Amino acid sequence: MSSSKSNAPSSKLSAAASKLMGKSGAGSGLASAASKVAMNEKLMKQVHARVAAARGKLDLGGLGLPSLPEEVFMIEDLRVLWAHENNIDELPVELDQLSSLTQLRLNNNQLSELPASVGEMTSLQVIWLQNNLLDKFPPQLGKLTSLTAISLSNNKITHLPSNVAKLTNLRDLHIEGEYLTSPPPKVYQRGAGAVLDYLKHVRNGQKSGLMNLQRVGLEAFPFDVGLSQSLTRICLRDNNIARVDDGAMHMYSCVELDLENNKISFLPPGISRLSSLQILNLQRNKLEELPLELCAISTLETLLLNDNPIKSPSSKVIQGGTNFILSVLGRYLEASKTGHLDLSHLKFRSCPEDLRRLQVKSIDFSNNRILELSGIISSLPRLTKIDLSKNPLRSLPSVLKKSSSLREVAINDCGLSAVPDWVTSCKWKVLEFSGNALQELPQSFSNMHSLTEVHLDRNGVRVFPLQLLQSDHILKISVAGNAMESIPSSISDLVNLQSLDISDNRLSQLPDTLFQISCLKSLNISGNLFRDLPEALGSLSSLQEFKFARNSIAALPLAVAHLSQLEIVACHENPLMHPMETVQNGAQALIQYIGKILHGKKTGTVDLMDSSLVSFPQDVAFIENITSLQLQGNMLAYFPAATGQLTSLTELDVSANKISFVDPGISNAKRLTSLNVSHNLLHSLPITIANLQLRKFVVAGNPLKGAAANFADKGPDALLGYLRKLKEAQADGELNLSFESISGFPIEAANPIMQVLYLNDNQISELPMFSAASMINVTELNLENNQLQSLPSTVAEMTAVTKLGLSGNSLKHLPPALGSLPNMRELHLDAN
């Protein structure tokens, strides 16, 4: 046994010697190694002597041990073990074998953690761990309920876990250190009992969701509280909290947070993570500025801020209540990202004084109640744009001239009646003075050579401001909604002008010089008195947008077809002859259409095939020399009389449309020799077609009714022959279609002109329900040798008929009223 005991320490110390030699580096010589071994032999003797002398207590402190010797575990009934002031960086997992140990002193070592087996040392009452490398409270100690004293000072521990509250026998607790944040120093200074009470509060709060740490001397927001995601209500009022760390804001379930009566001067952006928060009490603190991120808490309903020296947002905003505060903070936050601050529609009476916190490039103050601007505007070094529209300013704020960075100013609808001369000293590029009472600009305005854009809409201006013509840098001018009756011819001096809005004035003509501005991209002449437009419009080769709505313009000049860059056209409320569907399909569709009209005017051939037309293009009627008109593949529903005005037309193709009616006036196109109306919805054709000298007539694919369908089946010549017979019948009132093998009644013959109608020896099986008026003058109707089985009741309304032939049919009965016809002299019914 003794041999075994003596060899064990030697083996352990030999291993320790190897470890020490390894640390000494490869450059150590043999003498150095020998010295180290000799030192370890000496150390081994010291350990062996102390172990041998141990009587329930073993003191190995101050020996420079790299680890606990194995001999420690061979001492029976060891109750006290001191191994302080060594180089131990790891404890053996067998430490729980020292089951009788009540005191363990391990301070001033290199320990960064404890083995899990420490949690099984249930007899342990005192443990010293100060001056080590622990970065968290060893959780194993929370199981040792017999502990009465713990020393953890000068480690890297930041907070104590709430389960320390289970150590009810604890009397001494030393945890001070530069990293410790919880429990607060004030709590710690009151002793272990106060710490345990504090941790009990934390633990109970974590269980119930209600955390009450009022008046416990907190100087910082408790880290363990901030990490408690189950807490719903937290009360930390009446403490000395001065700091709230961003990393402590993780109470995602917190509904109410009470921080009243502390010393908080700053809230971190991380407060936005409290996504369930409804009530936030920050009264009686030292806040000077609210975090912009506060606006991200969409659930926040109550924000209490009394007795704080808040400078941002301003007191006026604070007085507006929670929703208003969050709204303004939201706008500030957006501005911090984009550089644009939107403070419109907030009922501000003055400019907020806290704008310096934002490095904004533009501010929108429109729709407020601002009477004047403060000097804060001139102190914003990056401000380039400001909008003060719809404020009761009455005059241009002079503070604007002190802002050297300002380039764009909008003061619309503010009641301005004059522009001060000092404006000409500014380097503004964009001016918006619309909706005021400015009838003229100061003469010095012509010196503003930096101007690129001017808006003077709705000011009652009667004469175009000539001062604007002095700057060749101007790119955009808008003088809409005034009372101008003319545009000066010198407007061509604006050689770089790209946009001109002269809508809603009293203009009826445009100067020819306007169309010399080759850079012009946008032109708006809507709401004037124009009746026509010059062909020179086509010379604006850069034009992309043209608006001429609300005028009396019937047609665009054909030169518009040359505007290849045109993308936007507004032309509503004009008596345009151009097909509206073409206009509605966009600028390019309109240009293509006018281009085809222009081509037709030059060549005599108008090709509008597949142009999505739903109405006949009236423009065509004004082309005198048109010989060919191609309208196939559209959606035309009818063929108007205007076609007859095309006196030079020789070819007309309207196939594949939806035409159900052809106006008889088509016969006025007397030179027409080719007519294609195939694949439409025609039930009948006008008799006047017979007046045309057609060499080509195509009607296939139409749902023709009656005799017309039968003749169409025989070919175009037969159909034209039928129409010519109808034409002749109109002259003498007699139509003879006997022996034509037709199966349908000639519905075109049902008209008051007809007197004698021979339809015998055909295959007619049914008569239409024609009206009495359409057959009122028929005196003789021969329907013998057909296939009739019945007669419509309207036959009895043919009061002029004297002779009715119905022999050789399949009639079984007659309308009762047939016998009451007053002029009937002959009725042939045999072979029925």
C-alpha cells in the first residue's frame, strides 16, 4: 500500500514536469530541463510531506501546482482543501469523490470553469474562487444548498443567475468585480441577504411574468431582467438607473415597462425590440432626446414623459400625445435613412428646433400653420430643398437667403403678392410660386442665371414673364392656370427648354418660333381655345409628352407622324375625328395611325388593317385622292354613309370585322369596283349596291338571311343579279323571282314600294313575320308550288292584296282572318 502511495505522486509529478517542460519552449537547454525536473522533485517532496501530515485538512496553497495531485483523493475524510495561489487551470472530474469536503479554497488560479461533478459535493459549505478567469457564475453551485459562503470576486462574471436564490443558507457572498452588472452594487453592498432577496424577486418575476424591483438601488438596467422573454410587466421605478444597455432589450413579451424616477439620460435603439409594449413610463428622468426607433413599437399606446428635459422631439410634439410623438419620430427615422424629412400636415405653427439632430437634404413643411421660419433652417448644412406650400406665410421668409446650400424652394398657395429683390442673390435652381397672387416678377429676376425650373401656376398672370427669357439655363417653365392670351415669339431664346406647361390660359395660337426649340420634350396646352394646330408641330423631334385636352381641336396635323419619341398624349374633351380607341391605345398607336393617314394622302392607299378600330375612321373621308381603303381585321360594327364621300375609291376591304349594317350611301362611291365584306355579321345587304359597277364582290362568311343567302351560295354574280332585280322592282313595284330555286323569302322585298311579288315554283318553306306596314301595298302575291306548311298571322294585314296564290304547298290550315281581307278577289288553294 505504501509503495502504491509513493509511486502515485511521482507519476503525477512526472506528468506535471513534462507539462512544465512543454511550456518552456523548444529552445530550452538540457541544463534548464534538468533544473525544472529537480524543482519538480523538490515540489513533489513538499506535496508528499503535506499530504502525509494532513489530518482532515490539506493545505497545498502557494506551491505553483499546475493541477491537483492524485494523492488528494487518497486522503480519507478530507474536510478542508486549500489549493489557492497555484497555476491550476482545470479541475479533475473526480472532485465529487471528496464527499466529506466542507471547505474548498481555489482562489488565485487560472480556472475558467468548474466540472459538473462539483454540483454533487453536497457537504460543501465554503468555496473561494476569487481571482480566476470565470466569465459566468458556475451553475453547479446553485445546487449546493449547504453553502454559507461564496467568494467570486475579480472574475469576469457579469451577473448572478436567479437560481442562486435557492441557496437559503448563504451568509457571505463576495462577487465584486469590474464586469458585474447584476445584482447592482447597492444591493451587493447590503450583504448576501439583500442579494438573495433581489434574486428571489427576479426569480419570482420570471415565473409570474410580473417583475417588481422598485427601490432596490439599481444603477443600471438589470441584465437578467432584460433577457427575460417571459416578463409581461416590469417595474423598476424609484431607483438610480442611469444606463440602459442596448443588449438588455429582449423583453419581447413585456406589455408595461415602468422606469419612472430614475436618472436615465439615454434610451438605446434596441428598445424597438419590445414588440408587445403598450405602456412605457419614463417620467422624472433626465432624457433630453427620445430614440427614433421608439416609433417601431406599433403596440405602444401610452408614453409618459413628464419631468424630463426633452429637447427632441420639441415640446409641441410632446404635448401632442403618444400617437403624435410616434408619428413624428417615425418621420425622423425615415429622414435619417433617406435624407428627406416629411413634416407635412402636422399643424405646426413654427419650425421644430431639434432638426439639427438630422442631417437632412430636404424638408417638406407643407400644409401646416407656419407664420415664419426660425434661424434653424440656415444652420442645416446639407439642406438643398424646402417645401413651405400651404402655410399662411404671406411673404417670402428672409431666413431662406442665409441657407447657402439651398437650391429648391416651393412656396405654393401661401398668399404671396410679391417676390423680394433679395431672391436674385440666391443660387436657387428650382422655384415653385404657384397658387399665389403674383401678377409679375421683379425686373431683377432676370439676373437669376442659376434657375433651371420655374412654376408660376394659378397666379393671375396676364403676360408671359419676359424675365424668364433672359436665362438660357431654364429647362422647365410652368405658367398654367393664368390669364395669358399670347406667348411671345422670343420664347425661342430658351434654347435648352425641355418642358413647357401653358395649360388653362386663354391661348388660341402658338408662335411659330416655339417649334424651333429642338430640346422640348413636354408640351401642355390643355384647357385653352385652340381649334387647330400647325403642321410645324411635327418639327419638335424630341417631344415625348403632348397634352392638348379640353380644347376644340378636331384633328392633329399629319406631321405629328414624325414625332417618333412621343410616348404620352392627353387629348380628352376634344371633338377629334381620330378613332378614340386609337388615341386610348397610347401615343405610339396614334402616331402610327396618323402616319398611315399621311401615307394614304401621298399614295392614295390607306392601309388600316388590324388596327383595333371599332368605328369608321373619319379622317379617311378628307383624303380626296384615296383609291384603296384596307380596313380588314378590325372590330367595326357598321359601315357609315361617309364611305360614299370617297368618290375616288376603287377598292374597299372591310372583311373580318363585326359589321351588321352597311349604309345605302355606299352607292355614292361610284368608282368602286372591288368590295370585300366577307366574314362579318350581315343579315342583309343594301339594294343600292346594285348601282355599283363591281368586278369583285366578296360576301362569304356572313349570316345572310332569306333569298340573299341562296343567291350568295350561287356566287357573287348571282347575288348582284338579285340585288339588281330588287333595284328594278323599286322602279315599277314588281319583283319576279319565280323558278330561282330559293328556299328563303326575299326580306329585302318587304317594303311599301312593292306591289306585285312572284315567288312561285321555288322551295320556300316559311314566311317571315313581316310587319303590316312593310307589305301594305302588295296587291298580288304568288307563292304557288313551294313548301309552305303554314302562314304567319301578319298575312291577314295585307289589306291591299287582291290575288293570293298558295296552290301546290303543304298547308293544312289558314289564319282565320285571311277571309276578312277587304280587297281579296282570287285565292288559289288547290293541291294542299
